[in-house]
Amino acid sequence: MKVAAYQAPLAACADAQVISLICQQVDRCEALGVELLCCPEALLGGLADYVDQPERIAIDASAGGLDRVLAPLASDRVTTVLGFTEQGEDGRLYNAAAVFARGTVLGIYRKMHPAINRSVYRAGAEAPTFTVGNVTFGVLICRDSLFPEPARLMLSRGAQVLLVPTNNGMPPVKGGSETVVEARTCDIGRALESGVSILRADVAGVDGGFASYGSSGIVNRDGRVLGTARALVADLVVADIDIRELQHENGLGGAVPDEDQ
């Protein structure tokens, strides 16, 4: 299966034109035969923890607002996963990732482990999987990839690939090139442990007082690094990955919720 990880410019997260940038990547992926595109965490609007009045960047997915925002990304071939701030039905904010396939939001994953102790985000509690065509995958937002349990739950529900939307934009004193090494080590370990391929999509560049070297890359299920993004610049990593055969069927498609929900 051909997949891609889009390393977006850090500055694009707060840019109203970010959808047009993603559209360009979807077009490239269509031309290259890519079926699954992973984009960064909080690519729409940026991380709410660093935004004044974070509610202004939040999207109420239940009211159809997310479908309207993502409509330009519609593709018959490419499924896009990208991060945004969700206004939950409970009124709280969630660091979320949308799965957008054939012009529809197929489902949403909410980050379980917010990155800082006093985050404005509420922690998510579910580990769904999503099925598009012949592939089932799970989503782990950034720090969630450090914890084995969410991945194990997704694997038990048939995940054949794990996508990791990431946003390592932070003050330079808090992170440098070592964050790339840490992320790659994590992805290789998770691939070897789980037997599935890992796609990580990060932001890159310098914007104001923030910087990100860019940890985007694709690791095959056997731990081989198939491609990595260039440091500090926007990039698109494309690779053919091996897909683990499913051991059981998990329905006709869409999100598979927690069993206790």
C-alpha cells in the first residue's frame, strides 16, 4: 500500500490558507497513487495551548462545521488524516484528528495524553479504528505514541497501520534535533512491537518564538525506515508499506468504537 506523511510548515498552522496547502498535497498523492495521507497534529488553527481565546479556533464537528471546512480535500482515492481543535458536545476542547474519506468525516480520534500538565485540552478516552477500502488503521496523536496501551487496543480491533499526527513546534530551549531521534526511535520500537507500519507527520520550520526540526517519517512493520523528511522544511514522504493481514473482520467500515461505549 502506498502512503504519505505531509510535513507542513510550522507557520501554516495559524494560516487561513492551510487548507489550500493540504489540497496541493492531496493532488500530489492522487498523482502518485497514495491511498492514505497523514498530516500533522493541530494543523488547522494550531495548538490551542498557545492561542489566545482558544475557543475561536475550535470546530464543532457534530454540527457539520468540520465537513464544510474539509470539503475542498475531497478525493475518491486519498483518505486524509489531520489534526484540529474540536469543540466537544460537552463544551470542552479536545486535541483531535479527523479521518476524511470521499468527502465525508469518517470519524474522529481524541488525544488521550495532552502534552502539558495544564493543557486546555481534555483527554480523550477512546481508541477507535477506521476502515477505508481494504485497510484498517488507528490514530495516535503525538505523545500518545509513547504509551503502549492505545496501540494495543487498536491492534486488537484490527489496525493494520498506525498514524501519528505530531506537532513538535515549541520554544527552541525545550526541543531541538534530538526530538527527531526520539520520535524515530519510538516509531521503530512501536513497529517492531506491534508488527504494523507507522506513519508520523510533523510540522517544521521556525515561526516567532517556536521551532520544529520535523520528525515526519514512515517506518515499515519490520522496523525498516522507508523514508524521512528533510529537517526544518516542508516535505512529503511517500513509501510503499507492508500491510498485516487481518485476523478477524471488524465490520463494514467506519469507526470501531470502544467495546464499553
